[in-house]
Amino acid sequence: MTTQIETIITNLEQYIQKAYETGDEYEFIDLAYEICDELEAMEDNFNAIEPLFELIERSPDIDYGCPGPLGSFMENHYKNGYEELLLKSIERKPTEYTLFLLHRLINDKNNSEHQKYLDLMKSISLNTAYPQNIIDNAKDSFTYFEQI
């Protein structure tokens, strides 16, 4: 990880901490938009995606938006490696936010991996080893796709 990416992650961690302390999600989201502008300007900004997922795994309870600044930045790398990093993150520690991002992948029925993503959501919904909020989130998402 480059020094620039490390600094960005450190700044995001500070914004998350401030949002937790104040109870104001905008203490994170507003500043995260500025950080993502900085990320967009970086030459090898794809290298920031895995550290961002690790950050999300460490702070699963923050409101990252829908998709918010981080999700929008990462989704810019859709079909360029983003999906694999998302799946690795979910494998390590699914969060409500990463399941939301997975749901967005499943929305693309033209993606050759569509069934794989749907199967993953289903397997999470059936895995009692996960926290109840993760199981419920995955069930809701999977049920949605079964009905459409």
C-alpha cells in the first residue's frame, strides 16, 4: 500500500471515529466525498479498493451511503477487478454494506457471474455462523431476487 493510500485510510478512520462519537453520519460521508475525489485523481487508484474493503470490515456499523462516496469510487472499477475484491471481502467478513454492494452486482443480469453472486447471497442467508443482521440482510436480498 502506498503512503498516499495509507494516509487516505487513516483519514477515513478518523472521520468514522468522529461520526461514531458525534452520532452524525455526515461527519464521515461529507468528508469521504472529498477523499474520493483525491482517490479518483490517483494514477493507480485501483490499489485503494482492497484497503477500503478492509476499512469497511473493521467499521461495519457506519453508514457508507447508497452507494455513497466509497461505493461509487469502487464501482468505477466494475468489470475491472472490483468484483473479485468485493467477494474476498465478503468471504473474510460480510457486512451489511458489502452485501448491499453484492446486491448491486446481482442487479446486472447480463454479468456472466450473475448466478455465482446470487448463490453467494443465498449461502450467506442460510449460514447460521453469521450474525443475525447479516443473515436477515442476505435473506431479504435473496428473497427480492427470487420474486423478480
